[in-house]
Amino acid sequence: MKLVYTDVAIEDLKRLRAFIAAHNPPVAARVATELVGRIRLLPDFPEMGTPVELAPVPDSIRDIAFGRYVVRYSVHASAVIILRVWHGLEGER
């Protein structure tokens, strides 16, 4: 199964890393590496996340928390698509 990031998800990751880097650059690099590493697990375990109940097809869109960060993704037959990434204190995207 393929892993695909939307442009919005890529911008989310850049925004989060820049925010952390403004306060602590080494931590920003570590958090980014860990978050992307965990996201890479999703094609092998696409049902790890919790279905988003308000989605039109709840089983196809899921959220998973990695520490303080939430990743929203959709599951398809041949791909997992990363839709958004945010810090839990930012609220749902």
C-alpha cells in the first residue's frame, strides 16, 4: 500500500516544525523525524486510527494521535492518504 501526503498535510508538517524550531531547533528535528517515522507505519496498519464519526464514510477517514500530534488520514484500496496533521492544542482541523 502506498503512502501519499496532500499538499495541505505537507504544509501542516512544515508549519509545526517551524513553530517548534523557533523555540528549540534540535527538538524540532527530532519531533519531525519521529512523527514522519510513525506516519510511515500507516500503510502496514491502516486501521490503527479511530474512525472520524462525522465523516461521510466514517471507516474511510481516521485520526491517530502520536504523542501530542494528530494525523488525519483516509484509507483506500491501494493507498493511505495523509490529509492533515496538527498539534492537539490547536483543535480539530
